[in-house]
Amino acid sequence: MLLPGIIYFILFKYLPMWGVLISFQNYQPFLGFWHSDWVGLKHFARFFGEPTFWMLLRNTIVLAVYNLVFFFPLPIIVALLLNEVRHERFKRFIQTMIYIPHFFSWVVVVGMVYMLLTVEGGLVNELIVMAGGDKINFLISSEWFRTLILSEVIWKETGWGTIIFLAALAGVDPQLYEASKIDGANRWRQLWHITLPAIRSTIVILFILRLGHFLDTGFEQIILMLNALNRGVGEVFDTYVYSVGINQSQFSYSTAVGLFKSLVGLVLVLASNALAKKFGEEGIY
């Protein structure tokens, strides 16, 4: 039963790791890994020395912080709310409705956003005009870009993120709630003293794993939302790697950029795991 998973990770996770070697080379496809010239840290020095680096770092960190602060707690909150619903059929209906957007591709989601927000017949702008306002070009506005990105992520992924927390809540002993009722605890007291402590370890583990992908802001979503007018706030490491690596064929340089991003994620995971253990949590290892 483990064999398919082991083969998958070997083929698609571990073997491709050898590709990071080209970040230290002047890689030429016709020469291959072992015959391309080695250049050491040349590509890293170039990347850190370019003004583009600070723009990419700022944009990526801002979007990552938005996701961590505004999106990460939402699945927990929704799971807690659903756990309080006592009507099972209504609860299952709500769960189904909030799960469905996860299965939409980003192409579909961005297409829906375009139809809603375009100035040429978009529903939102038509409502603004009906209310006496002026049309707003959300799709090319740098001021609205990050808000749109965050809103799309929340709508698409919040429901799916509740699955793990609902599973953790299902393991809470009902006798704890019964005992708390006898002691006079209301629903808020039960939530604070029983429910949240019961899922605290799950929250910590998922938070650590989330930090490992801190700089992963969603390539497909952002590349679909980018245009010439919002690129100054929307260009991130993932889209930059695609731009210079695929479009401009700078394979070694783009690999160096990707390796830097991965190293940042590794450091964040190690630091957050150590901090979690310091406060008495199990961590991920």
C-alpha cells in the first residue's frame, strides 16, 4: 500500500532535487548537468544585487502575511461554527456548499472575477453606477490587486481547509462538555476551555507547515491576475521564476531564485518548530 506513494515521492520530489545544481552553473541544455561551467554563487549575487529583488521580496511577503493573518484563521473559525450546528442535514449542506469552490480551477475562478468586476458590463460596476457612483477598474488597479487575490483565496479554499479541523473536533470527548455543563460553563466557556485546547496541537502543526510555504503565494492565480498596470505590486518570486526561466530561458538564474525561496521556507519551518517545542507542543518532528 505504501509503494505507490513512495514511488511518487522518489520520482517527483527527491530526484528533481538534483536540478538545484544548475543554480551554481552556467547551465547549457546541450551540455547537461555535468559538463556545464560551474560559476559558484554568481547567480545569487546577481539576484541580490538587482533592484528587482527588493520589489519581489516586498510583494511576496505582503501577500504571504495577508494569507497568514486573514486566511489561516478562517478555516478554524468556520470549523468551530459548523461544530456548533446541531441540525445535521443543514450542517452537511453548508459543508458541501463551502467545499465546492476548492474544485474549481484558478482559470475558472479568475474568469468569474473578471465577469463580475469588468467595467464592460460587470455586475459589480453596474451596481455601482446604479447607486450613483463611477465605475472602478478593479482588474488593472494596483490598489485593488492584493485585496482581490486574498478574496479569491478565501472564497476558494476556506471550506476545504475546515476538513482537518472538523476531524480534530470530532475527536473531542463529549463527556468533557457534559461535565462542564454541570459546572455551569456556557458555550463560550466550553469553546475556550475545551474545544480550542483540544485542537491546539493541530493548529500548531498546520501553522508550522504553512510557514514552510510562506513564500508560495500561488503562481497560477497571480499569473492570471497580472497585467502591465498592477505588476509593480503583483510580481512575486513564482511569477518571476517563470518569466526569466521559461520565457527568457535563463535556467540557472531562475533556479537560484527558486532555491533562495525554498531555503527561506526551510528556515521558517525549523524556527517555528523549535519555538513550538519550547512552548510545550509536539511540533512536526
